[in-house]
Amino acid sequence: MPAKVALITGIAGGLARDVGRELQLRGFGVVGVDYRPTTRPLDYPATVYQANYNKTKVEDIFRRHQPSHVLHLGRVGNLKEQAGKRFDLNVVGSQKVMDLAVRYGARRLVVLSTFHIYGAHPQNHIPIGEDDPLRAGGDFPQIADAIQLDNLALHWVYRHPEVRTVLLRPSNVVGAHLHNAISGFLRQRVIPVMLGFDPMVQFIHADDLCDAVLTVTEHDAVGVFNVTGVGALPWREAVAIAGGRALPLPSSLAAAYLAVAGRFAPALPPYLVNFFKHPCIISDAALRAAFDWEPRIEQAEAVRRTVTDTRA
């Protein structure tokens, strides 16, 4: 058994697969877990399990493989999953994964959250730091489980110093091989914009986020860190770069549009309507300082790569 074993949740997703590949090349044994089936086999040596994060099988996996590094990248953001199931996976399951990391002696824990928990709000200052309030939960209960997951990990950072824990809050994650909401939305032929609004937005390409996860995994610093790509750009400019036709909508109709569109094609969760109205610009200065890391891919290039590789 390799001296370093990484247990990675969310292995059916593109980001976790990329992280696993790079860790395997760096000498890690890789164990992947996902509540979803892994429909495409991995192109590198790894042991993969399908298991809900809050079930007994997950403890069996920890006991069998004794991971030295636990990368909890499997947050469920898909609102088509029932709220109860999302809570069980994101809150109860995350608690179990973190408990098991302590019980089985993991040296490093990395938890992937999201910047959406800050919320897009007219009173947001620019940029938002890790200590700023989380405004998202008040208006949109759909994201309450994400906030609870983040709070669990935040307390874990300081409650269990024996497991060196990092909590990452990335901006909009995009990439050609990702099937998350924002990547699918940018690929649509018609993309809504809010009448009277054109907020600045931030993206991080999956390649940059993969590199950030690898960097924090192999270092010793702990804490909560925002992570984003190079710069920011207006939402309407992002739509133009993506090649979609901008559909101006009053904000009062936007949520209804997204709800209907989501039945037939990939659509954004309704709570993201506010992100087309108000800015939510985060600072990743703390991450850069603690890990000597910085992104490489500009915002426009991140959007371009997300759509051109899949439309060609």
C-alpha cells in the first residue's frame, strides 16, 4: 500500500477525477467514492466505490484503506435531488466523512464549499473576504444545506487540529468536461440577462481549481480560503464570449424562466438569479499568501474554453 492514500469524494465528477489523476501521478494511492454511479471508468489506477456519504459502507472504506488524505469534493449542488437527500449527503454525510477522517488518523482534510454561500446582495462590498457574513440563506432556503456544510467544516478547522483542515470556497467553477449548472448554462444558445443589471462576475476554470486543490493537499497550512480565477468581467460580456444570445428579462420573471427551462435543458438554480443582479466578488489574497499559489487562466479564456471544446 502506498505511504500516502487519498480518499476523494465526488469521484464521478470531472474535478475530482482530475485531482485523482494528478495525485496518482504524484505517488498517492487513490480511493474514489461517490453516491452517483461512475459511468466512465477512470483512466488511471484507483479503487472506486459507489456509496452514500452518510452510510455504513463509507466507514468500511475508511477502515479498509486508512487514507492519509481526505478530499471531500462531493458537495451536492444539484437541486433536482430532493431536499432531504441533499441534506443527508451534504450535512449528515459531510459530518460522517469528517468524523471518519479523525477516527482513522487522516493527516489532511480538504473540504470544497462554494462562494454562493456569501450571496449576491446590493450591500456586498468588493471584494468579499473569508470573514464576511453569509447572506445567501435568508432569501433562498435551497442553499441552506451548503451553508451548514460550510459551517461544519469551518468549526472542524479549529476543533480538530490533529487533522490539518482546509476549507475552500471557489467562485463559479467552469470547464469543458464539467456538467455543473454554470458550465451547462454558458453552453446554452439563449442565456438570460436581467433588465437594468450587469454585475461583475468571477469564474475559475477547473484546471486552476484542480491545481489549487493539489497545492493545499500537499501543504500544511490550515484555514478557510476563497479561490477564484484571474480578474472579473461583466455578466453580459461573459454571455457574449460564450456565444449565446442574450435574453433580457425582468428579474420578476427570471426565476420562473429558470424553473421552466430546467425541465427541458440545464438551467441555473433559482437562487442564482441574484448573481445576475448584484455582484459577489471574492478576494483570494489569503490563499495566495498562505500557499504561494495563483491562478493562470483569465476570465474570458475560462468561459471560452468551457463552450468551444463542447460545441466544436
